[in-house]
Amino acid sequence: MGTAVETGPRLDQSMLYAECVNPQWVRLLDLLEMNVRYERCLGAELFTADGRRILDFLSGYCVHNVGHNHPEVVRALQQELARCGPAMIQTHVANLAGELAERLCAKAGGRLRKAFFASSGSEGVEAAIKFARAHTRRAGILAAEHAFHGLTCGSLSLMSDEFWREGFGPLLPETAIIPFGSLDALEREIKSKKFAAFIVEPIQSEAGVRIPDQEYLRNAEALCRRHGTLFVLDEVQTGMYRTGPFLAGHYFGVEPDMVVLAKALSGGLVPVGAVLMSDDICDSVYSSLPRAFVHTSTFSENGLAMRAGLATLDVLEREQLGPCSIDAGSYLREQLANALREFEMVKEVRGLGLLMGIEFQAPKRTRLRIPYEAFGAIHRAMFGQIVVMRLFRDFGLLTQICGNNFMVLKVAPPLVITKGQMDDFVAGVRQVVELANSPGAFWSEAVGLARRAFRS
Ligand SMILES: Cc1ncc(COP(=O)(O)O)c(C=O)c1O
């Protein structure tokens, strides 16, 4: 007892975190002036201990579709705890898993009739890899360049960007990465009949909110069917009405063999993931009595996650957050495009529903190009991070750049975002972009940031 780390008001939580969890994370947040203490989070608003109000335009990377701490989801969880029901017994039929699976499969439609529950997106992707192998008796998995599928070893094997992979190999053998959007590349690989599945995000979120041609996914699905490869959609960010329909796959008119969901599924309050699949895939895994539990996970069907999932679906349906996402998304995209049109560093504002990206490009004018290139040489993310930092510090707007494309600012507020909040966002973004498009304060800020970053 005597050697335990002392806790209590005396020690700041962030210091304890640096001491006992991850000091570099604290250092990075300090550097970006984003290490604030959030006290209360409601809807799209985050209130800090020092009295600031931050508007959330990131949603924890598409977790908070129903808004932070939605009262209905909170109440459902309180009731679930209060009833002292079975939790983690493991040797029983979990109370609510069937009900949640039924509702998710009904919404997803097509051939999706069974669910496996997990506790994260990565764990869902891992399950999809195993289930695809079991069903097809093939080992290979195909994935798209610059995808983000999660950071466990199997999921990471499906990601091409070296930043995430470096130092963690060897990863899964027999994976192949093809350019997103290229049917030729898909056909070339898939013809070998070595691949159990093609796992792909319908819209690549971390690659820079990349939306494929309308026909790409439909043709990819047809190629998969022709060659006996399962067509699997990773809808961890795009699902749960983020882009308008329940699944982004619905927008593209495809019928996947499996869909991975996570993030927004439990209202942002309980870890959860789900793999929806066809009956025959499920039968291939749970193929006999002795194999009834051949793939499981301790926390996967836990009552809190299932209850939160059901309450979240209720909220998404009752508040019509799918249509809201389409309307708010069109409004926000139009306002942003109008406000940013005149700036040479803004290449495009794009997205579907409330999954959006603002893509920047290198300036042409020498007076901007010189500092831009100098800071890019220090770190490729420098420009985007200064935009993020200024939006946060000067305008109370929380965003981030995409994990695999530092020139794209991700815009993904909770689906309950209001017109006034979107107008505040547009005004803040315009001012920061205006600053970046003129020599001066924005770029001298970069000098300070670089100095602080490299001070040991
Ligand atoms: C598309 C996609 N798939 C999978 C994952 C992994 O999810 P998790 O972080 O819950 O493991 C993520 C995480 O950001 C994601 O964006």
C-alpha cells in the first residue's frame, strides 16, 4: 500500500497520466494547447473546468452521433445498472443481444441476418477476418491503400501507412493492399482466388474523407461475388446514420456479406462493436455443437453495451438523425464552400451527410509558399495542426486533421448539431483560413510551435 502512487486533489490528473499512462500524449496536447479539462459534455457542447465552451466538430471520430451524454441513453444505462440483472455470467444467453442484433440486421437489410458483438472497431475487423477465412477456407485478405481499420495486429495488417505499422511487424501474411477506387487492381488480385475477403470503408475517413465514384462499390461487390471473395464494409465511422442512411453502403446501393460497426453504436458511452453477417457465414463459424463458442469475447454481449445500443437506436430513429445528417451536411458544406471559396489554400470541401473534409493545398504565392514548405519539412502535419490549434484556442472549435491525410481537416459534428453552431463553426474556420492565407501571425505561430516541439 505504502508504495502506491498518491492520488487526490493534490496531484493534477494530467500529471498522473503523464507519470503512469503516456507522457508523450500529454506533451503533444500541451504543445497544441489542447490539454484542457472537460467537466461536462452535452450534445455538441463541451464545457471545461476553466469556464470555456468548446463546440465539438469531431465527435470523438464519429462516436457521438446522438450527441454527448444523450439523456435517454444515460437514463437507459442507469436503469440497466439499477435492475441488478445478469452481467458477465458468460454461461447464459445474454439478455439483450438478440434484440439488438435483430434491430441492427433489420436496419442493415440485404443478406445481413446475424450479429457478432465485440468491444471495439478493431475487434470487429479481427472477427471479420477470422469469419471470412472460416467461411471461404482461404487465407488472403485484400484492403485499400490509406485505409484505417484499427491498430490491433490483424486490423493493422490491412493498413498501408507506414506510420502505424513501423516497429510492429511482422503483421498478417497473405494480405494485399490495392488503390482505393481501382477496379482494375481489384480484378488483378481477386482473380487469384486466394482472397477470403475484400475489406473496405465505403468512404475512407482517415484517408481524407475520400468518396469513391458512385459505381465503384457496386462493381467491387460484383467482382467479389464472381471470384468467391467476401465483400466486407468497415462502417465503423460511416455507419449509424453518420452519412445520412443507416449505412453508407445503402447510399452506394451495395449488399455486403459483412459489415463492421462500432463507435456510435452505444451512444458514446460504452465500448461496443458489431459484425453483421449472412446466415451462412455465421454457420461456417459456429458449425457444430462443440464449436458453439469457437469465437467469443468476454465483454462482447455485456448488458450495458447492449442496452446502450438499443437506446441509441431509439434516439437515432425518434429524432430522425439520418435525415438531419443529410440536411445539416448539405447546409454546412454549402456554407463552408461559400466562405472558403476565395482562398487559394482551400482545394475542396467535400463529404456526405455529416462526414466532411476540408482539403487544403500548397499555396502558389512565394510569400506563403516559403514558410509553408519550411514547416512542412519539419513535419508534414504542421500546417494542419496549426489550423486545428487555432480553431480550438481562438474559437473554441474542436476538430482534427485526418490520420492518413494531414491536408484534410475532418468535420464530423454530432448529428444533433444546430444551425447556429454550424454558423459559428463556419465563421471560425473562415477566420483561421484567412489568417493562413496571409503572411504573418499564422506562420509565426508555426515557428513557436516548432521551437516548443523540439525543445526536449
Ligand atoms: C474505419 C475504422 N475502422 C476501424 C477502426 C478501429 O476502431 P477502434 O478504435 O474502436 O478499435 C476505426 C477507428 O478509428 C475506424 O475509423
